[in-house]
Amino acid sequence: MKKNKISFGFVVPAFVVYTVLLVIPIFMAFYFSFNKWNGFNTMQFLGLENYFNLFRDVRLGNAVKNTVVISIVVVIIVNVLGLFLAMLVNTESVKSNIFRIIFFVPFVLSTVAISFVWKSILSYNGVLNGILTTLGQSELVGNWLGKQGPAIVCIIIVEIWRTLGYHMMLYLAALQTVPQELYEACTVDGGNRWHKFKSVTLPLIIPGMSVSFLMSIINELRMYDIVKIMTDGGPGYDTETIVYNIVSQGFSNNMVGYSSAISVVLFLAIGAISIFIVNAMSKKEVEM
Amino acid sequence: MHSMKGKARVVNVFQTICLLLLAIVVILPIYIAVANTFKDSSIILDQPLSLPIPATLENIISVLKSPNTNLGEMYSNSIVLMVAGTLLTVILSSLAAYYLARVKTKASGMLRIYFLIGIMVPYVIVYLPLCILLRNMGIPLGIPVLIFVFASGNISFATFMYTNNIHTLPIELEEAAAIDGASKFKTFWVILFPLLRPCTATIAIFVGLGIWNDFQTPLLMGQVKTITVGIYTAVGPYSANWGVVFAYVFFAAVPVIIVYLCAQKNFVNGLTMGAVKG
């Protein structure tokens, strides 16, 4: 081969944009997190104090709790239901195709649009309560977005509604890699539906399953838009998520150092979870 | 044998019922939004599920005439950001990937990992430092800088996709071009880039739709009036006038739904392949 090398110049534009606008700000966030700063006055070095304060912050604790609850429930439901749906539409027919198209629609719409639609349904003076009143069930009318418990449930429902089709598609892609001969072999051996699922489908879709789990965990840990529009974190701080809390502390309260500390912890947590899942996945693949 | 067929049919019917029920749940909110866009606001709460007969364009007109909304400006901002941001991402990432995939040096390997790290960054960590950085550099927040911000956020993913894709292409074509005396850039642009078209389509849909639907970035970086931020700020005063809210949603969602229905295979590939490969 000719020693006519590809110049480093090919990487330079991407390197500059990526480094200046993404990597340097991340380092800045680490630096800010060791300081007390409102973004304008002189910085005051605090060492790890911001990080210690995280553990005493009741408001943040509530945001973490909300995020964890939302994440666990949504991750489990969209993955179980997503796989179930994928198996139902895993046939080559017009009917399956139409269902696939329908289930995927919510995922292509902007979270802003769907949040407003759901807000109009779930608000106190919204469509759901309107229907209940018309049906003569006024005692069932509730302030769904106005109390912590019901509001979190509402956020969970919207998020499941939004991402279910996406996870169905991820599982569908995984299912389509399973060779049909294996199912036939299983039938010959006298296996029933459950055997086929447990011994053929499940082991072979583990890579796809890991991707689906990883995507749902990362998506839920970053939850912001739906909360911002449907409840704006309220009532009070009751329905805040971690990202909502970071934005509110950083942009509204000008606590640049403190909000940076929270986002650094979130960054490290997501990094650790990603590495853990990718590792677990590659181990499973080796075993097979 | 007969009973097995009967059982299979029962299972089939059961499956179809499951799918139908779920499809209704998925469609119902969208139906409510669309149907009520064309109803008088006063009857929405009484008959939210009825068909919009007689249909009224009142809500649509009030959005078009609203003094604090400029739909044309919102659409053009979103389109400029989406097109320019996607183009910039595609150009920067494919060029970088050409080097990363074909040059086998230690530096190249380290650069690959460097670019990969960005995939797992929760973007919320970036907004505030980035705003401060741009302020210190004297760069005003607005459309031009947001184009670069969107590219910076998507370079990781796109470079990764392109690098993997170039690996699957035979190197002989490039060698032949080199013997013919073509420059490296020409080789890339004339020979490699056209072969990457399916990969480019995937990336363009993923990145383009992401920019079009993004709310946090334009909101936090200068309140740039894209379609999402514009609707968010405009709806505020109308928050209980659902007919008008639905009309806004209608304007935000209709372009996406039309494009999705026309190219739904590409959409699904674009949005899921990205995740599967990443």
C-alpha cells in the first residue's frame, strides 16, 4: 500500500467543535463543583463542601427519590411490555405492520407536544375530569397533577406511553436475529410456547435486551421535559426530578457551583451504570 | 390436530384483542388533541371524545393571529437549526470517522475512545458551563452558535456509527483511487461518502428529529424561539384554553407525523439502529 497517509486534518474540525463545546464545559462543571459561585462574583473555593451538602439537601433527596421511582417503574414496564408487544407483532403481515406504525408514533413526537396533550387530559379542569363529570361520576374527579403521588403516577404513565413503541422496536430488531430453525428444533423436541420463549428467545435476545434496558435507564435518569411542562416540578418541589433540580438550582437560583456538583454526580452515576451494563452484556455474550 | 388448530386460533384472537386495546390507548390522546383542535373550546370538556362536527377553525386562526406568536419565525428557526445542525454533524463526523477507521495508530485508537465518551454524557452537565464559556468568549447565544452546539452533542454518536460503517467497506476501492492519483479528500468524497448513504440516512434522521424535538437546549441557551420553545412560551397565558393549546400542538406535530408516515421504515431504523449499534 502506498504510504500516502490520511491527514490528521480530517479529524481536526470535529475534534475542535467536540472539545470546545462539550469536553471543556464538562471539565468546567467539575471545576465549578468545588467552588461557591453565582456565575458573576468572584469564586470561593470550597473543596468538597458542595458534595457533602448534597447528602443534607432534602429537596434534592426528594428529586432523587422521584427519579428513582419513575426510572424503576418505567424501565420494568416498558421492557416487559415492549418484549411482549414485539413478540405479538413479529410477523410479516399488514396487520402487524400497522400496529408497529401506531405504537411508534408517540416516540417521534416532541415531548413538548405530548406533554401539553397529556396536561390537557390530566389537569384539574382537563378532559379526564370532564369525562368523569359527564358520566355522572363527579366523586371520582381528582386533582391528578396537583398532588405528589398521583402526579408521579401521571408522569410515569406518560413516559410509558411515549417510549413503549420504541422499546418494542428494539426488541423486534433483536427477535428478528433469532434463527427460525431453532424454534423448529424446539418443536421437534416437544417444546411448548413457554419452552421456546425460555430456551430459545430469551438467551438469544440478551444483547438487544441490554441495549433496551440501558436506553430506558439513561432516558429516565435524564427526565426533564415532561415534568417541566406537566407540573413544573410542583406542587412546591414535590415532582422534581434530578435534572429538573439541577436546572432550577443552576439557572434560576444561580447556584453554579452547587448545581454543577449535582450534575457531576449524575454524570458519574450514568457512566457507572452504562459501563456496568455493557460489561454484564459482553460477559453474557461470551457465555453463549 | 383439530383442537391444536382451534387453540392456535383462540390465541390469535386473544393477541389481536390485546394489540387493539393497546393501539386504542396509544391513539386516544392523539385523537383527543386532533379532534378538539377543530372544536369550540367551550364544548371540549363536555364532549372531548366526539368528532369535530361541525368543525371550526377558530383555534387555528387564533394561533395564527396571536400577537405573541410568530409561527413563521418558529418554523424557520427550527428548520434552520435542524438542517444546518444535521449537515454540520454529518460532515464533521464522516470526515473524522474516515481517519479513525483507516488510520491504525495508537493516537487514532485513543481518539476513538475520546469521541465515544460523549455518548453517555447527560447533557444537563454542559448547559451552564457552556453558557458561561460563550459569555466569556463574547459569543451571543442564538441560532448560529446553537448549530455548533447541536453538532458537538451529536458528534460522538455519529462518528461512532460512521467509523463502524467504514470498517465494513472494502479498502481496495480507496487503494485503486490512490493509484489513480486521487487525493485523500477526493477519495473520501467521491468514493467513500456515497457508499455510506444508508448510514448517513440513519444519522440524519436520528440527529435531525432530535434537534427538531429538542426543548431543553434552545430553552436554556438563550430561549431561542424554536417550535418547541415558542409553543411553551406562547401557551403559558392560555393554559386552560385547551382548544388553543391543541392548535399549537397541532402545528408542532403535524410536520413530524407527515414525514414519519411517508418514511416510517427509515424513521424506525434511524431511531433504533442508532441505539443497537451504540
